[in-house]
Amino acid sequence: MNPLKVAIIGCGKIADGHVEQIRATGRGEVVAVCDREPLMAEQLAVRLGIPGQYTDAAKMLAETRPDVVHIATPPDSHLMLARLCFDAGCHVFMEKPFALTEAQSREIVDLAARAGKQVGVNYLYNYEVPGLALEPIIAKGELGEIVHLDTSYGYNLAGDYGLAVMTDPNHWVHRLPGKLFHNVLDHVLAKVVPFLGDEIETQVMAFRRRDPIGSPIVDAMHDELRFILKSGKVTVSGAVGAHGRPVAHHLTVVGTVDTVELDYTARTLVRRARWAQPSALGRLFPAWVQARQYAGNARRNLGLFRRYEYHYFQCMRVLLSRFYDSVQGSAPPPIPTAQILRVTRIIDQIVAGIAAAEPIDTASAQDQQTSADAGVAA
């Protein structure tokens, strides 16, 4: 098939990853980038050799006529930009969060359906090495019925992305209803929603563990979240945190027959050890069984490394290849829209749970906004 013409709206840091992996798939040619800040569009286009650079998305769509548009802007702009792209006859691949709310997500999905176009989202960790290893295990029913999932995601506030949020009260993350959690919950929830139905009960606890720094806007942001979900006979326990070390990214899937543990940072999947032999002798074997599994993971990962399939964003490369398959009509969408909507619904519920647990002090909120406005004016 001819390469797809691809354009990118939003030229922040994540846009580099999109350009690299679009090219790595061998399926797309990046013809233009767009950002309302001219310097952002220029730096991306010049550094990565992209022919078109724009500050007006409508003009870019009209002049370059891309097949697919990757939207990598803050989520409060996603609905407007998606409508613009679908009206121009483009498929859309969305950076997470998919939209600001479930209602906006449903509108985007409806717009795609009416336009007859595909819409995807960058739930890349579903396509990490352990996520891909989990696919055949689930398809073959090797775990039995799913009983429970435990998921955790760590966030380093001293890292590049974390520092941007912590040092800038005007950063777009502070505008999100769920603030920091709103921006990372997709990574946690996208992995568990395939096992859940549409009716989901939610319990939430959130708090700020770090010391205040004196900025009302930044200090209002929680950094530790715990939640429990229940859907039919399946439960989920989840944690998002900024303080645990090493920074965690785990998923445990508990079934009636077997249990697997996935580590997305180490790119491993192991079955939980069984204690099958009697007495103290039985306690000797599980560690060796686990060690053998980890050795097998290491050999597989080394093979991927040798084949140049172990890149940091290799998971995005796999996802994009599957999404482009759906665009070109050879496969169904890799992320069903029902799962996208389920993620945004749970985020809405978690955000509502946080708000319900902590009644808003209207006077304090107004003081915070006044301080922020004064800072912008200064």
C-alpha cells in the first residue's frame, strides 16, 4: 500500500515520539506539523525534516490533505480539533487523555462514525512487551475467569514532565478536573477496561503527600491516588503515586486457574509461583521456577533488542501499525471505542469521587484564581 500522509497537531515533547514511530512503521509520511506557537512548529519541522509547518490547523488540512492526523495537544482542545479533522476527511489518532470528559469522548466517537473514519488513542502500554505476551494467555483462557486486577503507576515529579507541572502554575495539567491524575490515569485504566463491563462502581481516596511549596495552584494538586473498581464479579485495585521508589508500573491479573504478574518497566511477565510440594521442601522450588521464568523473559528481550524491536516507544510502533491497518481496511481498530469510552467514564467517576471527598472552599478557590491571574499579569 502507498504510505499514508500524516500530519501532527501539537508540537510538544511527545510529538517527537509520534514522528519517530510513524516513520519506523514504514507506513506513513509526515507531511506537516501544526502548533499555534510558531516556534514550536518550526523547531519540530526543522529538527526532523518535515516539509510543512503551520500555525493554523484548518489551513494545514486544506493545503496538505493528510489521510491521518495525530492530535497531540492538551485534552481540552481535542473535541474541536477532532471535528475539524473529520470534516476534512481525515482519520484521527489522539494522544491521551482522549478528551476532557466522557461526554466529549462520546461526541468525538459519534463524529468519527458519521464521517466514516477511524479514531484511535495512544494507549501504548497495552502494546508493551508484557502486554503483548498477555494477549494469547487471555485468548486461550489460561487464567480461567478473571477475579481481580491490581494495577499501579508511578510518576516522578522530579522528571522532565513532572518538573514542568511543578514549576509552572499555568501548565495545562492544572486546568484538568483531575489535575495530575487526569493526565496519567489512561495508562492505568486502559490495561484493565478490557476485563470490565459498562456498569462500574468506584471508591476513591486521594491526597497530597509532598510538602507545600507556597504556590496555591501547585499545592492544590494531589500526588497520591488509591481506588477500587467493581464490575460484575471482577474487581480492580489501583494506585497512582509520585513518591514510591523505584517508580512502579505493574499489573497483576488474578484468575480462577492461574495468576500472572506484569512489570512494564522491566518488560517481564511471569506466572505466580505455586507451592506444590510438601513441607519445607516445597518452599525451595517456587524461587527456582520464578528464576527460570525471568531468565526466559531476559532471553526474549535480548532477541527483541537484537532485532531493533526494543526501542523505548516500540509499544507505540506496534499500536500505530495496528491502527494504520484499521485505517487501510485490513483489520479492526486496535482499541475498540467501547473501551475508550469506558476509560473516560471511570476517569469522570474518579474525579467526582475526589471532589466529593473534599468539598470545595469557594473563597479559597477564588483567592487561588486571583493569585494565578495576578501572576499571569505580572
